[in-house]
Amino acid sequence: MSVRKGAPALLGAGALCAALLLAGCAGTAPTTPAAANGATGAPAAGDARPDAAPPGSAANSLASAPAPAPRIPGLGPDTQGFVPDGTSQALVVTGSGADDNTATATLYASDPAGRWTETAGPWPARNALQGWTADHTAGDLRSPIGVFRLGDAGGRLPDPGTHLPYDQDEEFAISGTGFSGEPLEGSFDHVIAIDYNRVPGRTPLDLERPLGAEKGGGVWIHVDHGGPTQACVALEREALRELLRALDPAREPVIVMGPAPDLAR
């Protein structure tokens, strides 16, 4: 584990609360547009899945058809095709429908043969107030659908033992109330940055938004405060600490997030 400090363009304590007070996550800030930076580098900001399954030649007969490649449970061929080849660890966060703000999170890992098995969870989770979207924009109160890398963590409290770079900073403190009137205090005691519209390799507090401020940002996995988020995923405290300890950057972990029918495509 490591502790990273002094990354550029950090949120000040006042700015953080102003951006996140009623959101529980996902603040925005003016930036210069650039290329997408999710798990795929695709230009679409809110949906990291391909429009079609990876190309391949059709088999001439059932006998000659290749065996299907192993897939993460719950994922269809299109979504699985967007998981990077080097990834062997994936957190799947899925809700039952597009407008749901509760979900389930399960961590999977693959063996050398490519077979995926459950390694932690399932855990109850929350997502944005209005559910999910394939085209996330700032303030739409929906979580982006897609496959995104997980590479940077931080929080107000000390590192619980993660192998990810971890930025402990008092600027993760927050107060106020959420959408259900619940207190937000402690929500950012531990967070994992989801690589949606951010520059990988920086503290989660970094404000640069390569796709522009209008596409949102600051989408994290953070501590559940008892209500829906603006765009983030929230896990109960001990589940998040377990996830932080389980994620291994050498396995190029990703989060696969969205409604079950979308991920099953």
C-alpha cells in the first residue's frame, strides 16, 4: 500500500462540501475537454459497453463452432467484451431496473483458464437517486452504465490495508444531509475512484474532467450514508473496507455497473 499526497487541482474543504453536500458524491468543475478515460478509451462518456459483440467469423456448423469464452456471471457477450483482456478482477454492481437506486455488488476474479468465480460479497449497494443512464450528464441524478477501471483510493480515515494508491486527507470530510434527510458525515471516510471522466493515477479529489464538466465526474465508491447518491455507488462501511483490501492493481480491476438487463446483453 502507498500514500499519495500533493496531487494537482485538489478540492478545498469548502469547495468539496459545496459540490457534494446534497449529492453524496459526484461534484463537477470547469475543465478542458479531452479524450475519454474509462476502461476502454471509448468516446462515449456514459456507456462503456460496445454497440455490438466483438467481431469474429461465423462457424460453418455447430460442430465447428468454438466454445464460448468464460464470462463473468450476469454479463452478456457485449458487456464481457468490454472488460479489458488484462483484467482478472471485477466488481459487478447491478440493480433490477433502470430507475432503481438500490443494487447488489459482487467481486469476481478469474483463474489462469479465464473462469470467473465469486470471491467477495454479495453486498447491498446504493446508486443514484433516479437510477442508471447510458449517457450520464452532470446533475441528472443517475449513475453511469459501463465498465470502468478502479485504480485510486483515499479517504478521511487512514488506509485500511489496500494495495491501491491511497490519499488520506481531511478534505474528504463532509457534512449536511442527503436526499432522504440522512446525515452525510463519514460518507467519504473511505472512497475508491471510478475512472469515469477523470485522469487515472490521481487522488480521487482531483478535479480535472477530460470530457468536460457537463459530463459529470467525481463518481466514487464510498461509504453508504443510508440513502441514494447523485451518481456514485455506496457500500456499507465494512464491505467497502473489505473491498479495498481485496482489490489488487496487478489484476487491473474494473467495476461493471448498471441494470441487470443492460449488463446481460
